[in-house]
Amino acid sequence: MQKLQEYCMSNTSEKNLSANLAMIIFYNVKEIGIGGAGRVLRANWKNSKHCLALKSFFNFNEFTLEEIVRELKHQRDVNVRHNVVRFYGITKLNSENEVDQSTNYLLIMEYADGGNLRYFLKKNFDGLAWNDKCNLAYQLACSISCLYDENIVHRELHSCNILVHQNSIKLADFGLSKEIEIVSKSHTKSFNMIPYIDPKKFNTQSYSLNKKSDVYSIGVLLWEILSGKPPFDGETSVDLAMKILQGGREKIVPNTPVDYENLYIECWNGEPENRPSMNEVVERLRTIIHQQNDNITYQISNENLYEESLINHTSTSSSVEEDDEDLNEIINHILMKVCEITSEGKDQPYIFLGYLNNFGINAEEIRSKLLNNQNNPNFIFLLGYFTYLGIESIKNEEKAFHLFINASEQNHLLAQYYVGKCYEFGIGTVKNEKLAFKYYEYFINRDYLTGQLKIDQYHKMETDISKDYKIAFRWYEEAARNGNVIAMRNLGLLYLNGNGVAKDYQNAFELFKKSADGKYSGGIVMLGYCYYYGIGTMVNVRKSFELFQESANLGHNIAQFNLAFMYKEGKGVKNNINQATYWYEKSARQGYLNAEDQLKKLKKRKKNASCIII
């Protein structure tokens, strides 16, 4: 043990945490994790509120000692990196430490407030935007790249030994637990490591894990960050190893940006030579982030094709007085949000309540208004939706179903969708797939594109097909032919991206133009995008500005974002920071996260500029 003490004497990173740590008393000791090599505890040092992490070992012997010293040398080499958990020192247990007395030593480490990556994703996933996920992936790749700068190969990457502190990735160890566990057979792992291991190891036990093995693990972790779920969750270890060896991988996450999708697929390739290097992973993630934050942007959004018809296609009868325009506007706004979260499969109470709170909408007051205005199908449907989720009332699926039926009989599109959903899953009524299909089919019989899409989604659910652009292309084409301006925009996006059809920029441009001629804001913003980049036409920045202005005035949040950029950078118009701020604020108020980020940067820049002394 003298070797360990000598090492700590010369290498502890804090003066007040010297090698003479045997007398330190820790308070509020609590176990927060367990792995193959030992336990991790959280504790307060002395009487301070400062938290530390204490790392213990199940089987402390000479081999363990050697590995700890090796680990601490690695820690010393990378301790200045912000994305590596800091090592403070080591302490020997005594009777005053309220922890397992069978353990001899504790490593004293920086405490990560977000827990491990798996826990962080489970707890926070619904609140993570695409940018947040991409940044986590980028930080992770950068962290491993930093290890390579010091000639350190990790070899044991998984979501339970990667920590998150203040929303930043922190590497917890460099394969220490793997080496210790080889000689310590008395404890099994508390989580399934198999999905993260290079498949070459399954085939040849003598195979030495290397940098390309880390790349494989990174590929699985990129998928996990995007999906929010552990890979192959619930599958047995023996069967899973064989499945992965034979090429089995997790299902592609729907609606993944193609560059990100291609990256993690390449990373988890079965042949190491076909995987990218870690530096390439870092660069490609950086490019993806820059593209996402690109100043001029468009989004294949979850704008529901039935938003317009939902509001317009209702009964003319209403108990709301005509001068109560504010209430109608609020109800319409809420209906559009229901469309959005329904299409994303996020019709959960906390998400809907979060939206209401963010926009300062009092759920209790709205429900009271709904109860007093039950002659309007919009109000009937929303009362059903409140009841379905249990908002300001006890959740009552049967009552919600009857309200959906009532509104659907008055030709309310979204109500008909929810009636179909209730029959499909047996919510508040007896499960009946034929009736479910019938209600989805109502849309088609009324010549609405949304029904065609919902029928398409129903078939996708039945056949477990997550992406079938060819079917979507057929429905979009038919609806566009019938004059649906939203379908024209979406068909243009398929041509633009080559989804379900060969890329055709000229066709995309013409479809965006037709959609814009129909005064659809989504078509107008895409036409502006084409003029800005010269897609299917000549570059015309001034024309692009005018189109963004038109779409922004119609309330399109991405057009407002783009217009703000044009003012900020002086593209097609004279530079005007005040106008840029105004339009970023408008876009952010409509929930566009990129606008919030840009607004913060712009305000910070203005603040810094005001502090400059001339």
C-alpha cells in the first residue's frame, strides 16, 4: 500500500486534499451507484455543502492496487480537461466513515450532479431538444478524442460510466473497472454491457479492444442519446451477443437527421476498418451542429397537415359570443399545439401542462370556459382532451371517448382521429380495429390529405415500418393535385431531400412556388430558402428577404428566425440589430428553440458592446 501513498503524496491535485487523508470525516454519505469493480458514494466534506464522489472497491488486492495507480496516472495526464471527472485524492477508511468497512480505500473524485448518462437521459429526455442531444454526442466524442491525445484507449464506454455535470459530459474512468473485474469474480455487473462491446470480442476472446472498439461504443451511445433508451433493453445477454455478432443492431430512430443517422450506423459497423476514426466522428458531429445552427434554416417540421382544416372545418354554431375573439384565439392556439404533440406521439399530461404554463394559460380557467361552451365542436373536443389527460379533473377515458364521439359527429377532424385512437387501443371503449380504421378513413372520404396520412400511419403501425417515404409521396402527390397547398410544400421537401423519390431541385422549387402562391406560410418560407441558396433558381437574396418577411408576418416561426438573421447580418436589407432582436423574440415566443439560443447570444453581444469604453 506504500506505493499508493507515495503516488498520492506527489500527485494529489488539491493542497487541502493531501495524501494524509485518513483523518477526513465525511458526512451525509449515500450510495449512488454500483458497478463491476465497486460502489460509488456521494458525501459532504467536513461541514461544507460541497459534494464529493467516493469510489470504493469490492476486492482490494495487489492487482487492484496496480490498476488504481495506473488509473490515477491517467487522471493526472488529463486532469486539466474540463470533460474528465477530477481526481482530488485518496483516503483510507476508518470507523468514522459511514461506509462499507470491508473496503480499504476510497478515491475522492469530483461529483457529477446529473448522475450517469443513462439516468440523465431517463430523467430529462422529454426536455432535451435536438440541439441538446447533438451537443451531448459531440462532447462525448471530444472527451474520447482528448484521451487519445494522451495515448489512452478507454475500452469500456457505456452510458453508466459516463457522467453528466451541469449538462456537460464527464468521463468517469478509463477502463479501470474492467481490469479489476477480471480478477474479482464475486460481483456481477448491475447493467448489461454487451450492446456496447465491439462484436469482434464475441468472436475472438483474445481480440484486444482498441480505438476502433471505442468508436463502436460511441455509435451505440449516439443512438442511445437520440432515442433516450438503453440499447436492446430487456434482451438476454447470451442471445444478444450472438444477435449482435450476426449483424443485429437497434432500430433506426424515426425522423433522425440523415447525417447523424449515417454516422452512428458507420460507427457500429461490424468491421473495424469500416468505422470512422474518432477525429472524424468529432468533425462530422461538429458539422451537423453547425448545419443545425445554420443561420438560414428550414425544418421538415411536425406541422400537421390538418392544422388549417382543423380550425376552419367546424360547425358554424357556437355559444361563444362573437365579440369573445380572445377566447377563440386561445382555443385555436391550444388546438394547434394539440395537433403538434399528437403528431409527435407526446400527448402526455406534463407536456401539455408545460405548454399551457409556458404561454401563461390557466388550465382551470380554460376548462371552466370549455364546460360553459359545449355547442362548439372545438370546445367539445378540447374538454374531451382535458378529460383524456386528466387536466384539472380526474382522468376519465370513458367520458373523454364520448366527448370525442360528440365532436366527431360534428365533423371535427382531430376528434375523429382520437375516436379512431380510442377504438384502436381500447381507450374508454371496447377495442375495435375495424372501427378505428373506419374513423381514420373518414378523412379520405372527405378528400383531406390528413386522413390519407393517418391511414398511412395506421398501416405503418401495423407493419412496423418507421419510414416509408414512397407511400407518403403517393399521398402528398394526390393531395397536391387536389390543390392542397400544405401537401405541395411537403411534396417539395421530398423532392428537395430525395426521400421516396429522386432528388429534383427544379420540381421542389416549382412546388414551393405553387404553395407560396396559395399564401401558405410554410411554402413561402421554403421558396425564400430556395432563393437564398439558389435551389432550382438563381440566387436572389433580396427576394429571399421579402419572402421571409411575408411568411414571418403570417406567423411562421422559422421565417421569423430567418428574417431575424437577415437583419442581423445585413442580408438583402440594411443591418438592424433591433429588428433582429424583435424577430428572434417573435420566433422564440412561438417555441422555436434555435431562436431562443440566438436571442441569448445577441443580447450577450449587445451587453458586451455596451461595456466597451471608447
